[in-house]
Amino acid sequence: MIDFISDIITLSKISKIQSKIRFCFFVENNFIYQYLEPYIQRKKNDNTIIISLEKLNIKNQGKKNYVLKTFFFRNIFFLTHKIKFLITSTPDLENSFFQKSKYNLTKYIYIQHTPLSLTKIYNEKSFLAFDAVQVVNIFQYNEIQKINYLYKKKIKAFKSKYLFLDKKISQKIFNKEKKILVAPTWHTNFYDLNLHIELKKIFDENKINYVLRPHPMSLKKKEISIKELKENMINFDINEKLDFNNFSHLISDWSGIYIEYSIINKKFAFLINTKQKIRNTKSDNFPELPIEVFARNILGYSIEVENLLQIKNYLDKDNIENEEKINTFYNEYFFN
């Protein structure tokens, strides 16, 4: 009941200022906010609002953040607003609670929160209702062109810098302390194979400092639980923001974090060959090699599940010879 009343008040506040608003950023949570923050900062305070599903940790921003807590009032807002541009990093427009306004006055713009494939790790129709989709690398650009061709759409693919990555590069401080970040993605069999437990054994036996960072969707989909992590005495971190400066090495499987990490840290990531993350049931319509496969042996050491001990052998390997490969990859395939 409290949330219901709170949303009534929130919608009333939005209604009073809506005629002055040109840009609305829909930001689901604090995890996604860090990817949209650079774009939000570029907009004027007096013509921009932020709609979210939880209170965002906004510092020195000046933008108004309106939180809608109930499904009912979220739907009312999405279906009835008249804001000219709605910008988001939430896919599946028209295929989830996230619906277009019935007034048909809005342009819907998608901003990336990963450099990975748009045709493998998302549902089939995730981008079909958007007017424009940001593409941060050549692979994503080609995928939007293919989506347009197959589904007879006219989605504008606008080439753009991956500002999240730019910000992290500018903040980089090279850490000499050996501390490993373990950051698998969701929708693989990482936890089914108990790799979190196997890695802990290796780290404990070799007195290696580490932190496991479960993907928020892994927790939401119950691939793993905080309770299980605690029961197995695994060091973990679930803070929304990640500071790459705290870690000297990365272990992942199919998360886009490995591309971000390698470009920022100028180091190869350790990539465990779990089941590839593919959520598009019609991904065979896109036989082209996605970036997460193409870059796997360019930006990382590929490790089979049964050979986890190889990680220990790679830890002290000099990464100087890899920096040129990483920079070449970034300059050749990402838009700058």
C-alpha cells in the first residue's frame, strides 16, 4: 500500500513537469546507471528526468530521479507519457513490462551496457521496437544491419564511443598487488559445474587473494545464492559499481567484462570455456562470428573446464607483449 501511494504521488509530480521534459532516461537499477551516467551528464538538468525502479545513487547530478515501485504505475507511465526521447539500456521494448506510449510521439533510443553481440546474448526481438540503437563496435553495427534486413526494420545504428569504457580508461591506476576478480556472466553453466568452488580450492591452496562477483541476473535467476556463497566461505562482492583498480587479474567465462578489462588494464583475461551464453533461440539466423568469440583468443587465455590449474601458471606471465595486440584490437574494431 505504501508503494502504491508513493507511485501516485510520483506520477503526479511527473505530470506537472512533463510538458517541459525533452529527454527521459529509463534506468532500471544502480548496476545499469553506471553505463548511462556519462550520457545523462551531457543533458541539461531542466529538460531531463530519470525514471528508475529503485533509488539511484546519483552524486552531483542535478537531474530529477523518479522511482516507480509498482508494476501497475510503471505501466501507466510507459503507456501514457508524451516525452520526445526515451533513452535506456533496457532491451525487450514491447516484449516485457517496458511498453511504448500509446501516443506514438516518442523516439526510443537504446544505449549499450556491454560490447557483446546483439544477436546471441539477447532475446530474438530485444531491439526490434527501438528507433535507434547505439553500436560501439563494428560487430554490433553489422548485427543491426542484419536485423534490419531479416525483420524488414529501419532501426538506426548510430556509431558511438563506449563512454563507460572511456571513463574507466581515464581512471586507471595500475595495481601491482595480486588480487583476482572472478566475474562470470549469467545463463552459462558456471555454477552448475561448481567452478566457483573449484576456483576457491585453487586460490586457498596457493594463498591467492580473490573476490567472486556474481552477475545480478545470476542471483535473480537463482543460479547461485548469497547463502550458498557464505556456506562455502567464498569471498564475494555484490556492490553495483566495480573498480578495476582493485584487481590485478580477471577470470570470467562469457561476460563482456573480459573485453572491458583487457582494454582498460592492457592484460589478457582468463576465460573458462563454459557453455556459451546464447539466449536468442533463432541465433542460427546470424551465423557471423560474434565479438565474444572472435576476441576470445585475442584478449584472453582460453581455458578448458578440466584445466583450471592452468590459471596458476598464467598468473605470473609477463603481459607486456600483449599490450600492442590489445590496443590494435581496440583501435581496429571499436568506434572512437
